[in-house]
Amino acid sequence: MTDVASRRDAGERPAPPERVVTLTVNGRSYALRMDTRVTLLDALRDRLGLVGTKKGCDQGACGACTVHLDGRRVLACLTLAAQAEGRAITTIEGISGTDGPHPVQQAFMEHDGFQCGFCTPGQIMSAVALMAEGRAGSDEEIREFMSGNLCRCGAYPNIVAAIREAATRGGHDARL
Amino acid sequence: MSTVESRPRIGAGVNRVDGPRKVTGTAPYPMDFSVPGQAYGALVQSTVAAGRIVRMHTEAAEGAPGVITVITHENAPKVGTGPVTVLGASPPPPLRDDRVVHHGQHIAFVVAETPEQATAAARLVRADYEATEPLLDLQDPRAEQLVDPWGTDTSRGDSAAALESAEVTLRATYTTADNTNNPLGLFATLAAWEGETLTVHDTSQWPSMVRTCLAMVFGIPESSVRVLVPYVGGGFGAGLRAWPHVILTAMAARMIKRPVKLVLTRPQMFTSVGHRPSGVQWLSVGATRDGELVALDHRSLSSLSMEDNDYEPFAWASSFAYRCPNVTTQDRQARLNVAVPTSMRAPAEAQGNFALESALDELAHSLRMDPLELRLRNHTDVDPRNGLPWSGKALLECYEVGARRFGWSDRNPEPRSMRDGNWLVGYGMASALFPYFAQPCAAQATVNRDGSALVRSAATDIGTGTYTVMAQLAAEELGLSLDLVRFDLGDSDMPNAMMAGGSGLTGALGNAVHDACRRLVRSFAELACGDADSPLLGFSPDDVECTDGKVHPVGRPHLGESYADILARHGLSELTANGNSTPPVATELGMSLAGAYGAKFVEVRVDADLGLLRVARVVSVIDGGRILNEKTARSQIIGGTVGGIGMALFEDTVTDPRTGRIANGTFADYLVAVNADVPEMDVVFVGEPDRGTATGTKGVGEVGLVGIAPAIANAVYHATGKRLRELPITLDALL
Ligand code: FES
Ligand code: FES
């Protein structure tokens, strides 16, 4: 082991760029001083302790980190925290109502739309946005628009069934 | 010994007890834990596949912001080696010396104040290598071959002579690709020392083993190590070893005297936590003209890393899958400069069954016989290795129910004869099995003063439903409603459990839970039956059962009293009992332990011009013995089927043949089945509780995957007339 603390303190290298970023998450505001390289995903998880949003790849390829920015789904691993400033960030922690789970959450439980559960927050965030976008009109459509959310446990048929039911009940899509 | 006659064959499909946590994002996975003062690790991996490290350049990293230490083989403390388990030797510990045996080997570990700093500094570490030519080709004659590494080779009769004289013979070679487990949860380890006591959050399917391993590696008692893993973001086998990165994280934490957390990156998941090894299989089948198998010769060669073990006898199950008098099975492994392979959902069976079930389809077509009929003709209700009856095998029912639900008889047997517009339509089927497996398991059951129960074991729930089905089982045995029973797991301080692997946990743990609950009921019965104030006074504790929360003489619930009453009267706050299970022995039972069976029926559609291939329908009929929870069991079969579709059509870990670097180590490049690739599925459970064990379950984690790839390949042949013997089946092969 090499002790490098003294050299680091001597400031031989420039400190990384830092600034204060204000994030509004699930209706609450947080001012965070941080490295500008920090992604929204890491800011949520590591800085705010909101670990419900998952990291499955950190490369924009799995959907586990899906959150809403002003109601639209985004991949938090491909979004810098600084880019989310001034926008309404919603995570899985902000989805349930005060009177119980969101209908999509309930439908996922009823239909066993998960196994290990790791992809589930991302699936649910995608599903909620999908319904709001009016894209849950048929199983085909659900499958297509949910294909950005990998589920390695392979719960797909149950995920489709859960969204179908939530969409029908919620009346978000008249075609159902 | 079966006690399940009175129990439902298919248990209630109750919702998962951990569902509320999973849908709200409050289920904590290993990567979600943090402790005050933790530092962050980042791995540096080799950029050559073979050779020696001449020099490590760590100065730049050491000087980078936030860096606390950089560990290489030059300054790493010497550590011990982990245990030999049923899966073979533990992976070699990291940073032992200057040798490099695969691309992506961990060669340094950077620890810094933040994850960004650790990652940035890891990029600054350079190594000078003396590289040698890596061995990367499975059939390279220079590669060391392990002959029968597991002692599983079999031989009965004289398959060579029988092939020679058979009326019909078929010889074919099948190849399967490297697949990477890729559970969605990135593997993470958080290690914290307090003096000589180590606590580790780790993505593991087997915390009891990780505890043993870390104790041995660091030379401390097992009682000084605690491994915690309440939730696992999937495993599929990747969590069955104590991997080098786990040891590195604990090593770093010990060196800097601070907790250290490491989360693997997705590319690192391809080289650090195992994969399904690629292989070649040679099959020779001899049969009579009416389809009776007379000879079967099944040989395999699969890839293995330089310094590790992996249990993958591809051909072994062909020795008992069908009735056939002359059978030879042989498995070989070639040592290559590749990252260590490990079990991946349905290890060995996924590959071996693809070859066998493809070959039988080929044989059926050459005999102009219905492939289902061929299987029926060669079905066996006894284990052909020893003549013992199976402890449970409803495969004939699987075939019958599956064929009916699928509409197999609608099939025109001629290849390329069914069409829907521009789609060529094909039907295919395959038989599936996953052999019985169990290891010793322990559990502890407690009933508290308030009448609630807590049952515990150091098992894991990797998505299979362990939390739920064990609570259901305990509730049933204790006669309590499910909401009064909690099952805790994922802590190595709890009674030892076997791995969540080999489809063995539900059976082995279920039997331990069953045993613990029975003993606990007995303790209550003994208290009550000797108590003048109890309505059970004078009854024999042997004749007591529990229903609706009451302990009562068998069949006389009106003479019962509650657990809480008994505890209160005796001034006890709780009663606890320990239970164990050990795998039954076939010769003692007079039965061969069967494992799970299934029949898979698949419809594919192939675009006649573009070669596009879609799986349109899948029917899976499964004999999983007693099913504890229909909902979670069905999910296991669905998930296995999705894995099988991936194996058949997409999954292929590509290694650069010159450098040994994995060329597609991301989720953008390594394709897995996505929602749009997966059709509606029909899953049906048939059969009876297995007669070999107390709870009668068989385990359904793997059998869902087995048989899907050959059923798809066979359906592709039926649709197109093209026989594809190599997985994955890609578009170019269909043009
Ligand atoms: S973690 Fe963001 S897409 Fe995978
Ligand atoms: S539930 Fe495990 S990845 Fe989807």
C-alpha cells in the first residue's frame, strides 16, 4: 500500500470541477455540491440515498435506471445531474399515493411481474409513462414500448399482463 | 416417507410476500447498502490474455484526487484459498503473482474517496506485460484436456457394436456458444472490518459458502465473518462462487481500515462472475426402423479457464433420459485463456439436451416418424442406469397434455409445408429434464408469545420465491395463516443453507423447514400433553396436529389451544426448534431421485425472404412434483423459457480469437431476449408430489429453460427444411 494522502493534499493535481446543483426530486428540493461528472443516477443513489432507482449497466442499455423528468421517461445513467436542474424528477419512491400503491405497482404484484425485482422500479416507471403517453393500447404496443427495459429474469409476459390490466382499469387508453 | 398426501398438489398462487418492497424500490440489493466512512473500489483488468506482468505503473493513479491506495500483486498481502465445494475448488484468490491467464483478469484495485475518483484513477494504472500467445480455440491441440473431470462418464452395453449393426444411424455435431449469465443486478460487495471481524454485503446465491471462503482466505474463524444478502438482483449461477473481486474488496478494507464498496461494471460482469461455457458435442444414434433406440454415443468438449473448475457434464444426462441398452457418454474440458466459466441456469443440461433433442428430431425425420412418437417409444419409467423406478416421472402426461394444448396433431409433418402469407410456419418439440440435486440444509423455526412464527435459514431468494414459498410451507406445517409467518434469509449467521442453485434449494430447504416445524409442533405437544391445565392432557404428543392456529389431537380441533396460550401458561416468550435435511439416497429409498421433467412445444415463424425468425407460441408442460406456489412456479418456467429463447436466438459472448478480449461485453452488444421477443406462453404443471422427499417438490428453476432451444431449432427445421446445429440461430443462417 502506498500512502498518497500527503501528495494529494499538496494539490499536485487540479481538483475536479465541482458546483452546486439543485435537484427537485419527488417534490422536494436538494442542493448538492458535487463533481460535474456525476450522473443523475449516481446523484439519486449515492448523494440522496434514493436507491430504489437501479443501475444495471450505466450505459443506457437496460432501462433499470428509468425515472421521469417532467413526466417523461429518461435513463438516469445517461443524464447528468446538472442537466436535471430545474426540472421535476420523479423516482420509484415518488410513485405511490398516500393511500397505497400506484395501480401499476399493484398490478405488478398481482401478476407476478417480477422475480428478482431488480428491473422492477425501471419497469414500473416506464409503464406509468407508457400509459400516460397512450401507448398501452394493445399487448403488441406494450411489448414494443417496454422493450427498452430488460428483465433478465424473463418476467415479460407477466409485465405485459400487469400493464394491460393497469391500463384497462386506469382508463388511460380508450382502445382497451 | 412422504407426508404430503393431505397437502394440495399445487399450492395457492399467493402474491410474493416481498412484492411490496420490490415494487416500491425499498428492497435493498447489495449495491444499495452504504456504511459511514466507506471508500470505493475500482478494478483494473489485464489487457492481454496470457503472459506475465513485468511492471505495474501505479504512480499516476496514486497521485490522482481522492485516491487512498492502489493494490497490485506487488503489495497485496498473501491470503489463503477458499474451500473445495460440490462445484469444485474455489476460484484462485486475486493478485497472487505476476501471471496473467485471461483477458480481463483483475491486476489492480484502486480505492478512493468517491466512485468517480476510483474509476478515473483506475484508468491511469498501466501494466507492462510479457505477453505470450493465448490458447483460445476449443479444439487447439495444445490445450490441456481434462478427461472425465467429474467422474460422470458412463457406459452400458456396447454402443460401438450396436451402432455398427443398427438399422438406422445418425451422426451429427452440435455447437453451443459462450453465454453470459448477466443478471440485471450488477454484482456488488461492501466489506467492513471491526478488528478481526468482517461483515460483507455481497451478491451471492450462497452466503454460507462465502462466509467459509472469506474465513479461510483471511485466516479467521467462520464465526468472525458475516455475509448479508437479503435481496439478489438475479444470479442464474453467477452468484455461486466467492469471486476474486469479493476477496479484493475485503482485502482493501482490511488494508485501509475502512469499509470499501465495489460495484462491478456491466463489462466486468462478462469476465468476473462466470459464464456458460461454449462447447462441441458429437452424437451418434442407432435405432431400429420403427424408432427404437439401440445405441447412443454422446461426447462433449467444452471450454474451461486455466486455473478453475466448472461442473458441466453436457452428455451425462443422456445416460438416463431414454430407454436404450447401449449408451456411452463422455465429457471433456479444454483449458483455455478465458475468464472462468461457471454454472448458468440449467448448466450442462441446456447444452446437452440441445444436442440430444435435436438429434432425436433428425432421427424422427429420417424415419418419417412423428418426433413425439419417437420419444414415446423410447420413454422409460425406470432409471436405465440401475433399474430402479423413478421417484416421480410424469413425462408421458407432459407429452399428452402439451400436444393437446398446442395442437400438435394439426401439424403437417412435411418440412416447409405450412405457411401464413410470407411466414413459413414450423412446429417443434423437445423433451426436458433437470436432474435431481440437493445438499444438506438447515432451518430454525420459532413461535413467539404473540402467536406469530419466524423461520430462518441462510438461504437466498434470487427471484425464485424462497421468501414466499418457505413462509407458505411453514404456515402450513404450523397451522398458521400466512400473515402470521415470516421467513428470514440472506444472513450467514442463520442456520446453514445450500446454494440457490441446481434447482435444489426449494426441496432441500423445504425439507429442513418441514423438519424444524414438525419438531417445533412436537415441543408444543409435549408441553401441552403433560399439562394438567391443557385440553391436550393425556393425549400422546405423537397424535397432535396444528390447524387454524390451534394445537390439537388429530382430527379433534375442538380440543385444541393456541401456541400463545401454551407459551403464556409456561411463562415462555417463545419456543424454537432446529430442522435439517440431507439428500435422500436412491438405494435406501429403492427409487432413483427423479428431478423435474417437461415437454416443450414451440411454433416459430420465419420470413421466407428475409430470414427473420420469431417465436410465436410456447407451451410448457412441467412435472415439478408438488408445486408450493403456482404463481411463482409459473414465473420460474416463464423466466426459464425466456432464457431458452435467448440461448436459441441471441446469446453469444464473442471472444476475439487473437487477443482473448470479449468483443461484445455490454448490454448494447450482447443480445438478450427483450419484451418484444417473447410471446404469450402456456405453462401447465402436471404430475404428483415426488415420492423421494418429505415435501414432494422437485425444483423448477432450471427445467423451464431446458428444451426450449432444441424445440426452436426443430421448429425452424420444420418451417424451413434447414437443420441448424449451432446456437445461437441467427438470421444469416436462415437466408
Ligand atoms: S443503468 Fe441506465 S440504462 Fe442501464
Ligand atoms: S425481475 Fe429480475 S431482472 Fe426483472
